[in-house]
Amino acid sequence: MISHICVNCGVSFAIPNELDQKLRENRSSFYCPIGHPQSYTKSTLQIARENWTQELDKLKEDKLKLEVYRDSINVEYDALQKRNKKLEARLQKLIKNK
């Protein structure tokens, strides 16, 4: 049994799982015990697709952020490598001069 609350009057009621699944798939109307119409605006498949699309978009955004972060790290790494080479050259120069 799947519990529902009427969007109009707030009455709680339950319907069998099989019926709930059919209502979701067909987007058919059903009624609360008082008689207010209820319906699912999206099927379970549509909801799943939307959730999947949102997750995919989030993953793409995260990937882009990681690529930007990786690029900034590479720039910083290259700058540190260049600085390290200059320091090594200075050190070698100082060692030769002694």
C-alpha cells in the first residue's frame, strides 16, 4: 500500500502498490476519499530520466571544475619547476665559485 495525502483537503489515504504504479505510468486521475481529483503529472520513467539528466549535468560541471583546477595546478607546478631550475643553477654557480 502506498500512502497519499490529498493536496486539497489533507486527508490521508492509501492505494495498492500495483494501482499506484499504473497511475504513475498512465498519469491517470484518481480521487481522495472526499472526492478531490489527484493525478501524477510525470511517470516514474520521466522522473528517473530527469534525475539522471540532472546527475549527468552535475557530473559534467564537476568534470569541468576539476579540469580547470588541474590546469591551474599544472601552471603552478611549471612555475615551481622553473624556479627550482633557477635555484639549482645558482647553487651550482656558487659551488663552482668556492
